[in-house]
Amino acid sequence: MPDFCFARSFRLVACLGTIILVSLAILPGPADATRLFGQVFRPSSGVENPSDIGFRVHTHVRVFSPAVGMDRIFPPANAVLRQSVQTNTAPPYSQYFYIETPASLACIYDLSQIVIPGCNPYTVTSDATGGAHAIALVDAYDDPTAAADLSAFSSQFGLPGATFQVVYAGGSRPSYSSGWALEESLDIEWAHAMAPKAMIYLVEASSSNLSSLMTAVTDAGNLVSAAGGGEVSMSWGSSEFSGETAYDGFFTKSGVVYVASAGDSAGVEYPSASPNVVAVGGTTISRNPNTGNFQQELSWQQTGGGPSAYESRPSYQTNIASMTGSVRGVPDVAAIADPTTGVWVYQDGSWSIVGGTSVAAPVWAGIINAAGKFSRSSVIELAMIYGSPSGYSPVANGDCGPYEGYLAMNPWSFCTGHGSPKGVVDK
């Protein structure tokens, strides 16, 4: 009886045509919620303690663990592990939930040359093809299998091999952290999926201390600038804190657009609150449960967003002053984040179903890169977003925030900003 590792915490056992998930070890973090078809877990790297605020950051990654027997219910066909990970564009499991692939997301976001109605992950095969210069993903600690994982991910989904380099901020290789390693694999794989021709840098900070991450941000900005321009993506943050504005200058390297995830709980986090950063909120992908066809994008209820407690309203947000008042409003845009409608990530020999705004940030960084405009700064990029938002799909359904008090709406909201990407125009 063959068995395979799934989502790092479960063993996928094939028995008489039925897939059973047998718990081996729970991820070292709490379950966010128990759902009808499974649970969403946070790695320990995603937990913020009160003493961390302003000093130590946390990841914005969530892992979905399907319930036993879910494969028999949704969709009805049994899961079959694909033994080969050669170029085939298909998901790693046949008919095992409607989890997004590079091709299905490229279809939804109008990035592929061939658009198939419904954008079903099991039928679409056309990936995004753009990208140039560089994207740097900034994370803490070391992911020793990053290069191998990126190669396996690319082979599975028919993506070209990445031009990839790991850089140790400060010069020394950091120690290992399992939660951060999953974050790093997610970041590099999905930035590459959206901009497969871009150079991918993984810049690893020595720790999750904010000061260490800012050293890595500086190194990342220098690398991207030297490559001719591009993006720096940050899928982590801290609850806002007094004195955060002193860090805003770290996101001003000429030729670099900085992108940050808005967080996975009600409220505003830093650095997404910085006026020098493109803040990315989260959405839920709605699919028909019988056909798997894409229906619409909704606000993800757990996305971060709202009015900043410390940052003043930047000039590019003048046209939404009636909503934000005198302060910075977050987010600016949004993309897929709900882990129950998440994406595939390959990390250290295992496939995981992953979500959180940690997905949305590298997806947006890749799409901005693929647009090919290479703005000289985040502020210029943001002025483009707020000045001519025709390249965005407004998300006008759903809610988020304290007591689900913010409503997703057109043309801008505290849940999804101007909405999700629609091709590469106006980016």
C-alpha cells in the first residue's frame, strides 16, 4: 500500500481507491477555524505575541488540511497522486479539490494567451509568460531546499526553469525555521509563476527581528536596482506600532517597487501601512462546486485592512479621502488569499494547500513585473493604480475587518482596495 507525504503534517494513504488523511503531526501553531471540509492552520511563524509588536514580524501564510473523506464529497472523483512531476501543467493530484495552479490563476487574472471559460485547474494549461529584470522575495531564516522546490514546482506546472539565487543578508547563512521555509517556497514559486522570465532572488534575513528584515530589504533593493529594476515582495508584518514611520525610508530605493501583504486578521499591519509600499489584501476564489468553473472573486473575511493609526494619507489617495480621512488606507489592491480556495506549494518533498495574504503579495509582485513598466518607485506605481484603475477587477462582494464591519465595494474598500488584477494594464 503506497503512501505519500501531504502538506508536511499528513500522510496521504491510498486504500481501495479511497484517499484517507491520517494525522502525523499538527503544524506548530493554532487552528484558525474548523470548517465543514477541513481546518486552517497557522505555522508558529505566523503567531504574533504582544511583546513582538514593533520588534519581531510574523508570516502571513496559512495551510489548509482537508478533512478525512473530503475527496469523496467535493469534487466527487477520487484523488489520484500523479507519480510524475515532468512538464504536464496539471495539479499534483487528479480531481482533488479545485486548488489554484499557475495556469488557472493566469486564466482568472487574464495573464495567459489562451483564456478558457471557467478557468478550471484541471483543464487550463496556459501559464503566464511575461517578466524581466528581477523580483526579490525577502524572508527570515533559511530554506535549504528552496532551489530544488522551485525546480519541482516549475516542472509540475509546465513553467520554464527559473533564474534563481539565494542571498544571505549580512553574509552568513541563517538557521532553519519550518514555518518560514514554507513561506519562502510559497514566495519564490508564485512570483515565478506570474513572471517566469524574471530573475528571482530569495533574500534571507538572519532572524525575524524587524531590524534584521530591514537589512534584508536594503540588500534586496540593491539587487533589484542593479538588475535594471523590479519588485521587492514582503509577505510578513507586525501590528502597527508607534515609531513605524521611521522605517518608511527603507522602501525608497530608486527603480524598485515594494509590495507587502496586508495580513491575515482584522486590522492594519506594517510594512503594508507604509505609503512607500503597495499593500495587498486578500480575496476568496468562488468556483461552482459541480463543475469547478470560476464564478467570481469575493473579499476574504480574514484579510487585513483599514485606516492606519500612524501613517498620514499620501497624495495618491486624495480621491478616496472621504473614506480614509487624513490617514493612509490599506490595502491598495488584492489577490487570492483564502487558504480553503488556495494554491499548491511544493516544499521539501511535499505538496501543501496554502493561503494567506502571503500568496497575494508575490502574485502581485509578479504581475507588476510582467507588466513591464518598471516604475522608478512605489509611489509612482501607486499613483498609476489610483489614477487609472481600469486594469483591476473590483471586488464588490464580501466583508472584512472588526465585526466584519468593512464591506467590499467598487471602486475601493478597506478589504480589497481597488480589487484584483485584470491583465497587465495600468500596473
